[in-house]
Amino acid sequence: MSNKNIILGGGPTGIGIAIGLIDKGNNSQDITLIEKSFKLGGLAGSFKSGDDIIDYGPHRLAPTIKEIVQIAKETCGEDLLEKKSEHGVYINNKLYKFPPRILDWLNFNSIFFLIRTSMSFAANLFYLFKEKNSDFENILVNKFGKYFYTQIIEPMATKVWGNSKTLDPYFVKKRFSQLNPTEFLIKRLKNRQDLNPNNFFYPRYGFQQLWDNIYDKKLNNKIKVKFETYPLSININDDNYIDEIKLNDKNINLGDLSKHIISSTIPVAELIKTIKNFDKNEMEANLKKIELRSMLLLFIKLDQPRTLPYRTIIFPQENVIFNRIFEQNLYSSDTVEESKSIIVADITFDLNKTEKEINYMIEKAKDDLSKLNFINKNKIISLNTKFIKYAYVSPTQNSQKAFVEIEKELSKIKNLRLLGRFGVGEYDNSDYALESGINLSKFILNEVRSETYSEYRKKGKDNIIVG
């Protein structure tokens, strides 16, 4: 009898679990992947606007995770494009290339900013009595100085992830290591690609193509993929095994429970809501501590083949409401109508904003975009918006602690495994999420012991996100 594996959620993590089970399972696995949407990929995919294809964000595959790049090459073939990195940063109403060029800084305001930043950084190095607290602010002030923190890091962190004072200090390593001045010098001197690669990979017809091709070439006919399907209830028996899953279209009854594993990558709140015959009081209390963020996309089509000086531009300061803008056609010209360009601005904010507050953000974003001198308003063809209610888990200390406690409770269910951004609060890019799913498959197949898998999980949490 083959082992039954049920994967809840077809985002990058769920896809990674399925790939690992197929590639390493020697046909001994009966695999079912259950996805609520009509396609795989989740928010790591794309959507269509007319004949144009637009990503939910500036997605990319870093060259540093070789196994994932190889999967992309196998499934996308010649449609996997290799592109040079192009980033800009907009500070004090001036656009800078990243990594910085000396030429960009040869003006009074930039030199003043550099002097203030350098003085603050130097003062911090020699201040013997600085606070030793290990909260988010102190770690970054100790790293960069107070001036750079207050001018750049704090407003950026607040815009993207919420109140910066509540963020988990562990998050510093994942998202701020590349800003380290020492590592920046190392990269410039030694061309360290693991710190900030010069290139990335991207599918010709948008990031959704990666998931569609993986489905067609690796998953279809090898596993059962059930689209537009979701669990209504998950029953836990007296021995703490899942023995039945009621879906919106059918029921799954499990036989020899010790042989069957349910891997959940769906939002943990949805999972807990469906669980029956299990004490959920403590978990439900912890769910209230998890802070979620919504996202608003403004996408503008222009009657010109290129609009932005750089493919992606970051806006760390609070005078501009959006976090960044990216140009879809600069990722691949095959995603946008010929001789046209589409730029996308994203705004993240706390869940449950009112319609009035969202409308204000849209108008503010339009106004901020109109002030950028590299966007020609006369070339605008259309402006549209897309609202994503559940976009991110805010990486606050409260959120992370809540996930730990919830996972501890759910680990009592013997044939349940948890993973994913909304499943365990991981904050990884799609390629890292694919890798973490593959690592879980190794544990499910007993290729690695629980201690080794714990090391994989810890390594995943320690990942410095690149790209």
C-alpha cells in the first residue's frame, strides 16, 4: 500500500513539498495537492489585465539556490530569461542607483546626507555606553548609526511591515544583512554574489509561467491536483491523528493513519477553523496576536516602451506612500503589449483598513507618482488598482511568538506537518519557500531524521534573503 500524502495549499511551499515527494518517493507516494484557487503559485504568481500579464510583486529567482534554478530551467527551458539586476533607491527626492555610484552623490544634499550618516556611524562606533538591548531599533542603530536608522530604516520598516518598534530582532538578519557597510565593501572588492547577485532568472511570460510549467511538466499525471478545493472540516481522532478531511466537493477518509501525512501550508487561521475534536482555545487566543498586512497595487500603462530608469525603485522614506515601483516589461517584454510599458506601485498596510482609508491611499499614491520626474503623465493610457487582503504576516515579536505557540500545539497532531508564510510565519521569497518545501519532503520520506530537519528549518530562518 502506498503512503498517502495530502498537501493543503498550492503556493511555492506546497509545490516544493510535491516536487520533493515525486522526485524522491520512488512512486511509493499517493499525493494529493489541494488548492483553493484555479491555479498554483498564490501571490508569487501573476494576474492578467487585458492582454497584459502583471506580477503581484517584482518576483525573481536568485542564482544562489542551485536546485531551484535547475527546476526552473528544466520546466521553462529557453523561456527562463537571465537578467541583470537593476535597482534604484529614491532618497530625499533624488534617485540613486543601488549599489551606489560616486557620480550620484556629487551634489550638496547628497554630500550632506553622507556626512551626517558617516558622523552618526562613527559616533556610534566609539560610544562606549550605548544601549545593549537587542530589539530591532538598537540592533540597527548599532549597525548603521542613529541618523541612517531614523532617516531610512525606520520609515521603510514601518511602511512595509508595520510599527518598527515591535518588529522581531531576528528579522534583521533576513532583510537587513545586505545593507551592512562591511558586507557592501566585501562585495565591491571580491564581487561576492551571495550577498547581492548581479543577475537573476525570470520566466518569459511572467512569474506565473514558472508554476504553470511545473504543474504541466512535473506534477500533472504524477499527483492529483484539485483546484478550487478547500477543507471544510478536519477531524482529529482520540489518538491525535487526522482520520477524515471533508472538502467542499468530497470527503477523504484515511485508513492506516501512521502511513498518511497531511502537510498544511494554508493560513494557520483557516486550518484551525476547520479542525474538529481538538482543544483550540489556546491557539485561538494566539491567533489574535498575529498581525497581518494587506497590499494595494496601482498599475499604470503608458504609451512608451520604457518608463523607469531602473527596473525596480525602492522608496524608503515616509514622504512617498508606496514602498517601491517596478516596471513589468523590464522583467520581460513579452508580458506587456509591444511598445507599451506597465509600472506597478505597491502599498502595504495593516489589515482591516476602511474603504475611506484605502481610497485616500490610492489618491495619495497617484499624487506621489505624478511628482516623479521620470514618469510622463501625458503618456499614461490607464491606471488600475488591485487589492490583496492577506498579503504578509507582519514579522513582529508578538506574531512570531504566537506562531511558535500554535505550532507547538498543532505538533500534537501526529500526522500533521506545518510550513509556509501564513502557516508558520516564515518570511521567505518564493525560491526559498520552494526549497523549504523540498526539505520537508525529505523528512516525510524519512530521508532525514527529525534533528536534521530541525536544522533545515533553523537554516531557513537564518537565510539572508537575496534578490
